Amino acid sequence: MNRLWMSCSIGSLQLPSRLVCTAAGEGMCDGRFHATPRLVERYRELGKAGVIGLLITGHAFVCPEGRRREAQISAADDDGIPALTEVATAAKADGSRIFLQLSHGGLCCEPELTGMPSLGPSAAAHAPEYAGRAMTTEEVQRVPELFARAARRAQLAGFDGVELHMAHGFLFSEFLSPFFNKREDEYGGSQENRTRLAVQTIMAVHDTCGRDFPVIAKINSGDGVEGGMTLEMALHSARMMQQAGLDGLEISGGFCFQKKQSDTPMKPVSLKSGAGIGYFREAARRFHKEFSIPVIMVGGIRTFDFAEEILTRGEADMVGMCRPLIREPSLARRWYRGETVSSDCLSCNACVKLSRTSAGLCCPVKKAGC
Ligand SMILES: Cc1cc2nc3c(=O)[nH]c(=O)nc-3n(C[C@H](O)[C@H](O)[C@H](O)COP(=O)(O)O)c2cc1C
Ligand code: SF4
């Protein structure tokens, strides 16, 4: 049997395969940021036949000031639970599992969108794109509770776990990074202090949802900027998170240095264009070697053979794809039937712009012959 289709586990949760559909902000919510039928259908389609072991939703905001996008999913209010329940039920109909990704956009949030100032560990005067205000210590101390409540909503809606978005320059990523975090209280100054908020949040989610509700994190293996978090720092932070009860890691990298809506396709490190497969391969391999919790490799995986190779060589426990499954949500089912074609996703990132607005996530690039 191919490794990809072998079951595996995250914490006490069994997954039917080792293939993960990683987060993609959908832009498919209504005016109250609750899931629409289109969002439900997206996950029903991806969950068909239970071939994708784990589906991870696009980032859902945990409080109004942490919202990053139009039409983004809200995990910030109980009124959204019925719509979230429909998403989870549709996704799990054939056996796939689904996690809600939880985020606070930090300095990446736009006051024009939220009506509130952007908040982060420090004011980031050296990065004008990220202008905002430093959170007070009391404001920081409220964050774990916000995530714990949001995770509880996910649990009540039938999600199998949550992924904390700790990558790409969002709030947790800013706290973890010496590039953004210039604090002088217990949340800054050393990598241990910079990791404190992440650790407290993981523990708060477990306290609220129980130890059997898995909590994983998507983290930067490096920030990709001078003065940012390095691989060694990331490993150190992740060790602390593992000790705090983290159940799994998805390895990414870089910042989304594009705060304003822009016509140019986004090209941060996490979304490389062009040639090259598995651009976080080395980093994921390093994490996998050092950690006992499952590691998901993502970034530029485009062929069945490459995914199999990663698993066969033991370089990661699971492999994730995002853009190929936007391009063709049924790709995994084709692979499962033995039709192991390469994804024809061009990694052009034209879908990113659509996901930012209420137009909604889709691949606008025509298929050959259409
Ligand atoms: C349109 C779009 C939206 C994305 N939204 C998120 C998100 O909400 N949260 C997240 O952690 N990553 C997000 N990502 C990043 C992907 O999960 C993934 O890490 C990245 O696309 C690299 O994988 P790929 O080469 O398979 O696309 C997004 C990517 C795309 C293309
Ligand atoms: S627009 Fe389509 S082809 Fe381009 S990266 Fe997105 S899914 Fe792939």
C-alpha cells in the first residue's frame, strides 16, 4: 500500500490518510462572517471519499480586532456555531477529519477593515507596512482565553481539532520573532519569553477543550528577513510548545509583507512561485528528526511520487498541499484511483487575490483545452 494512504494519528485522533489539505482563506462568509453554503460545499467536495486525511480550514479570527480579511470565518462568536457545524459535518461525511485554523492577524490587520488599530508585540516603526500599536501586558494576557474560547466553539461545532496560525507574520509569529518583538516585559527579550504567549495559549486550549482535542501549530521555520527568527530559534520555540502539550507541527516560513490590497500576486516565502518542489523540505526534515509529535511538510508539493518519497524516506509524517487542491479539489481522489498525474497548478498565486475578498477562493487560470 502507498504510504500516503496509510492511517496515522495526531494525539489520540486517527486520520484515514497522511495527506493534508492545508489552510486557504476562503473569502466565503456572509456579512456576519458566518459560513455560507459555498463554504460548506468546498469542504464537502474536499472530503469526498475520505481520501484527504486532514482538512484544515482557512484562518478564522478569534476576536474582531484580529480579523484580517473580508468574508473571513469568525470563531469569535457563538452565533457562528451552527454554520460551522454544517462545515464540519459536510467535511467528515466520508471519514476525513477537519481542523479549524485559528488566528489573530496582529499587525497584519488593517484598521480600515476592522475599524480598530492593529495590535502587535511592538509598534514596528522599522516596518512601516506593519504600523500599529504595541499591546499592553494586560491585552497580551487576554489572548490565550480568546483562542481557548474559539477552540471550544470549534469543538462544539464538531471539528476534530484546531490549528493555531503561528506563521507568516500574524500575531503569534510576531511575538516569536525578534524582528517584531521588542518587548521588555515577560513576553519579550529572549526566545523563551517570546514563546510564552504561544505556550500559554496551547495550555489554555487544552484546559478548556480537554487533552483529547488535538492542538497543532503552523509555524515559521525561519522568517526570511534579517533580524528575524532563525531555524534554530524556531526549533527552540517548538520544543517549548511540545512540552506545553502541542500535538503536531506544520512547517512553513516567511512573512506576508503585503498589508495593503494589491494587484501584484503575493510572493512571500510561504508561497513560492515557479520551479522547485518541497521548498520547506530541509526544514521539515530537521523538525521531524528532532520531534516526537507529527510533522506536516507543505510548500510546492506537486507530484504523487514526491509525496511518497517524503513519507517513505521518513522526512515527515504527513504531506500537505494547498494550491493544487484549489486548482483541482478532486486531485487526491485521482491519485487514490491510481491516476498519479502531476498537479497542473502553476503556482502563479492568482488565487490569493480572490481569497482576500468576498469574491471567494477559486483558481481563475483556464485549464488547457478549455
Ligand atoms: C489563496 C491562499 C490562501 C492561503 N491562506 C492561508 C491561511 O489562511 N492560513 C495559512 O496558514 N496558510 C494559508 N495559505 C498558505 C498555504 O496553506 C500553504 O502553506 C502554501 O500555499 C504553500 O503550499 P502549496 O505550495 O501547496 O500551495 C494560503 C495559500 C493560498 C494560495
Ligand atoms: S491561481 Fe490556480 S494555477 Fe495559480 S496558484 Fe492558484 S490554484 Fe494554482
